[in-house]
Amino acid sequence: MMADLIIAGANSPSLPGLDLQIIMAYLANFFVSSLRIGAFMLAAPFFGSRWVPLQIRIIMSIALASAIAINAPLLPIELIASMQIIPIILAEISIGLTAGLILSIFFGAAMLAGEKIASSSGLSYAAQIDPNAGGQTPVVSQILYLFLMIVFVSIDGHLIAIRSMLESYRLMPVGFSPDPEIMVKAGIAAAGSMFFAATIIMVPITTILLFINTSIGIVTRAAPQLNLFSFGFPISLMGAFAILYFSADYLGSAMVNLTDEAIAHLHQMMGDMTHG
């Protein structure tokens, strides 16, 4: 244990300057151990959001990295002082970023489904500046994304994600060399699953909206004196609001399945890197 080494170094009768080597080794080990969890905090959907203050993310990264570094074996001083530490740093950052991006890709399904629902119902004009996306996003997409965040926190998904990252240090200790091909394949598979999940979320709602728009088109075709914008547009809006209201249970179940699939995909990537 690193703590025992520090205590033993402090009680040794050697020169005081020699004891600082253990402290410097601990600080270097803390720095390297914090890279993976820090990169995950930046890339993960809930922890890396703009509404989470930067100070909170830094404190969480430091606290988690301290718990990891105190139980991790000390890196050799020769390794830290050489250029061999650069591949280890890059590997730690890549593991954390890949894990966070996989969750972000899965959570992007809610945004994609919201954009398609908004375009089908005529709500695409109602857009606001989204600081996470860096541009204008339909309000429906933001509502579904916030709904997904609430479901994610309510089922303790954020705690499961943090535990998964802490468990990764046992499966892939500091100095582990991940396979880039496995991480690329995991990202591509997550993107495919994102489109499939977005389709599952939006198809029932967009299908009903299609029937409503088709009915409006038939009525306006039979009675041309009815203005499409004064007659069809309010009906489309009311229909969209009614469908979203009555499909809240379905959306909640879809969000839970999406969260479970995202965490399962994260575990699968770590298992493939460990056994690959």
C-alpha cells in the first residue's frame, strides 16, 4: 500500500531529502491516475455538462483520483523521469475519453429523436441556444435530453458509471496498453446503437403525427378555402403536445433501456480490452 510506504519513509532515519522522493513518487502517481477519471468527467454526458460547475468537476476528479492513487502501486522513478511516461499518459486519457464518449453517443439518441419529432410536428422553429451542442437545438430535443438525465440520475446511473471507471483501474491498471482498434469499434457500435435507439423512441410518435398531417392534407384538399397554416398548424401542435403527454410512460421505459444499454456497452468495451 502506498500509504504504508509514505509512513515508513517518514519514520526512517535517512536524510530528510530522501524522504521527498516517496512524496514526489506519490504525486506523480496521483497525476497519472487522475488522467483517466478526469478525461471521463470531461467527456461523460452528465458530469461533463455545462451546467455542472468546473469547480465541482475538479473536486470530484481529485477526490476519486486520491482514492485510486492511495491504493495503486508506485510507478518507478525511472519510468516517470523518462519519455516512456508519455505513452502511459496518452493511454490513460484515451481510455477515459472513450468511456465518456460512448455514453455521450448513446445519450445523443434523445437529441436526435427530439429533432425528428420537432420537424414532424412543426416545432422545429422553437429552438434555443444549447451550450452543450454549441448551437440552436429544438426545445423538444432539450426536453427529451433533460428527461433522460433525470432518468439516468434516478436509477443511479451516474453512480454505476463512476463505479465502472473505478473498477477499470483493477482490470486495467495504470500502465495498461489498450487496443485502439477495440476502442474505435466500440465507438462505431455505439453510433449504430444511437440511431437504432433514436428510431425506437421517435417512430411511434412520428407515425401518429404522420396520420394527423395526412388527415389535415385530405381536409385541406377537399376544402381549399381552409388555410393550411391557420387550420393545420394548430392541430399539429396540439396533437404533438397530446402525444408527448400520453407517451410519457413509454418514453420513460425507452430512456431506462437506453441507459442500461449504454452502461452495458461501456462494460463490454472494458471487457474486450481486458481479454483482447
